[in-house]
Amino acid sequence: MGRAERAVFCGKEPRSFAITLHRYFGTRGSRIAFLLFLLVVCFSFSAVAQTTESQMDVPHGLAAQKALSLVPRSAVDTASPGSRAAVEHAATAPRVIVIGFMGGFAKSDDPKHPEVQFAQYLREHYCSGIHAEVFGNHHGRRALQEVQRLLDGNGDGTLSSDEKEDARIIIYGHSWGASETVVFARELGKRGIPVLLTVQVDSIAKPGRDNSMIPVNVAKAINFYQSGGPLHGRSEIFAADPAQTEIIGNLHMTYNGHRINCDNYPWYARTFNRPHHEIENDPRVWTLAASLIDSEVGSKNETTARELASWIYSSAPNGEPQF
């Protein structure tokens, strides 16, 4: 038995750890494997930063909660008496269906997230006039089944042309959820179902999914994005047919000198990926989204979407209007 074999047999390492490591990573295959491992770790870190496994309580003073308190000043509560009456009698018209999609792997019932809080606000504010529900961004099929069930007025299991034409659907989402917003609208379009409005907040595309081209069945679309941090959303969306779809705007939200409370995320997300979560928690985003939804539900105030978007920037010291 040789010297090296005897060392191994006795439980001793015949060469130093440094030498072994050098030889291991000296091979081409090992270097590629190590790089792939690093990519997986980085992707996992970004994804985990959007999960809801943290056991912290819902923090007081959360920016999204402030957004819900600001919404009525620009929506129904400041509308004319005739507009308020239109909302109160919205039950006589087909209900508006609002579908929200969560970012990352966040759970659709986690109250720490603005997407969930926003849906709850809509349900309470419009009562029977709106059906608002939130799904994970990987649960598009489940959301589609729910929309088809809600549109099936006679319960025969199929959608008639009238039931499709009467559809009043609004879709919103953040990050991967914003990407799913476009994918979901496209699936509805394949079935001949129209969409009133899509709202994308820092849209991050999934592999093989187009989150930039808004399909022809969507009447209006708006895109919020920011350009800081390792994850930042698509800066521009387009209409597949500008004659059918109005792109309200691509709004560049900036947070230099304009910090947003992100205590609903763990410290590592706030440290390494803060801007991506600041835009999700930005009260201005949800205030404008609520105003746009209000105009579709029945208020019909004369304030245009472009004017509302310009108003958003009045409180942003570094805002960059895109119109």
C-alpha cells in the first residue's frame, strides 16, 4: 500500500483542502457547474425576497394602507352626487370583475401585501358592484376558471356571445403578477372576452412570456415601472392594435429622496431589492389605480386618466411625466 493510500485508509487527507479545491474547479465542467449553482442561488434569493414566509406582524403605518386612506379623495368620495348615485346603483349593471396577481411566490391571502389590501378595499368600497379576487401569478388557470364561472349567468357551463360581450374585467399585478396580467388578458382574448383595463406594476417577464404587447381585447392599459435595484420592470408596453387599445402611459416612478415604507418585507429584501418593493407599496400607484377603476365602475367623472397620471407626479420630487 502506497503512502497516499495509507493516509486515506487511516482517515487522513493526503493533500491540502486548497489543493483539492483548485483541482476540482480546475476542470471546465466543474467551473460551469459552479457558475450554474451561483445563478440558481441568485435567482432563489430574488424569489425568496418576494415570499411571505416571514412571521412578522403587519406593520403599522404601511405605505399601502396609507394608499387606501388616500384613494377616496380622488375617487368616488369626491365625485359629483350623480356619479355617487351611479356607483350606488351599479348592481343593476353587470358586475365588474377585478382580478389581481401577486408577485414572486407571495400567497394570495397574505394581508401584508398591497395587492391583497387593494382587493379588500374594492370589495368594501363598491360592495356588490365589484367582485375582486387575488391569485398567485402561477394560478392563471384557476383565475380563468373563476372568471368563466362568474360570467356564466345562466349556469349552463358555456359562455354565450351576450355573456362575453357583457364582461367588464379589470386585471392588475406586480412583478411576475404584472406579467401574468398580460398573459391572462391574452387568454381571455382567445375566448372572445373583452378586458376594460390592465394595470402593470414593475412588470418582470417570465421566461417565454411576452409582457409588453397588450392584446386587442384590452381597452386601456397602464404601466408603472422603476429602474433601480437588481430587479426592475419593463419600461414600455405597446398596443397590438392602437385603434383598439389605449396605452394610458408608461410611468417611470423614482425613489431617490422619496423613500417608501417596505416593512412588510424582510430585511434582506429591503436591503438588496428595495426599489422593486417600494413601487409595490407606493400610495401614488394605488391611488391612480383606484381612480381608473372608479371611472370604469360607474362614476364616469370627467377627470381623464392622463390628468390623473399627471396629478400623481405633483407629489414626486423626481417624477418624470411620460406624456
